[in-house]
Amino acid sequence: MELCGGTHVFRTGQLGLFHIASEGAISAGVRRIEALTGLVALEYLQEKLDRKSAKIDELNGQLLELKKAVEKDRAQSLQREAERIAAEFRIDQGRIVEVIHDANAEQLQAVANNLKAKGFAGVAVLFGREANQVHVLVMVDSSLTGKVQAGKVVQELTGMLGGRGGGKADLARGAGKDLSQLEPARRRAMELTAGV
């Protein structure tokens, strides 16, 4: 094998940085390697790094835009589902105590916001039942906080469900993991809001 290193240097240390830029066959059994050395190699690698960095920045920008689009779609879907669920409730009555299947805390909040936007002025106790836990949200109209405190109701209900929660007098949230106590907790919610 023969390597043409040229006779331009006395020692390989004079080459400094050594970077193979390309290699390929030029004829049968003969391959050609092109390499850069010294400052030229450094500039070449810096340019390559700059191009890759610019591409990474571009891809990160695209990823951020996609995340925003997905988040917007998710928020719209959540809102539509909340509107559908809230439409099933009678907002002209003083209280709503409901169990919503496959609903997480964010979905319960969206339903509560929807009820409020529709002018519901009572007490709403919403249970969101998931596979391994129950979310609880209590919303009390400001005119009724003297009779019913959302934070106290949530603490009692989540305590029954083996969890905990809390909040203010008009809005409180929590969760528990004892699904077997969901029905007793629902009945207790009916008792706690009976005077509304």
C-alpha cells in the first residue's frame, strides 16, 4: 500500500488537525482519500458545525410550532368535550352532583368553567372517575359560600376516597385512589349540598 503524504512537511506534527473530507475508488484496487489539515481543516469543521447548529435551530423552531398547534387542538377538543358534558346538566337547579367517567382534573375544571359561563349559580360537585383514581372538583357560587365551603367539602370527600385536596371557599379540587368509596362519596356530596 502506498500513501502519498506529500513532501511538504518534516514531521506529521506540523499538519496539526487532520480531517478526511472524502474517500472513493478512482480505479480497480485504488482508492483516493482527500483530507484537510491545519487551519483549513478547522475552518471546514467549524462551517460544518455552524450548518448543523443552524439546522438544529430550524428543527427546534418547527418542533415548537408543532407543539403549539397540538396544544391548541387539545385545548379546543377539551373545550368541546366540556361543552358536551355541561349541556347534559340542568343549570336551572341549585346543585349538580355528577360522576363523569374517564375525566381528569383538567377536564373537570373545563366543565366547571363552562357551567359558570352559562350562568350556573349553585353548587357543583363533580367526580372524575379514571382507572386508578377519582378526581373531585367543587364549585360554589359566591352567594352561597356562607352555607357551603368548597374547600371543606373537597377535604371531606377526598378523605373518604383515601386522598386529599383543598382550595378556596368558591372552588376546590382534590383526588383519591379508593374507587370503592366513589358511590358513598357521591351520596355524602348530596347530603352536604342538600340545603342549597
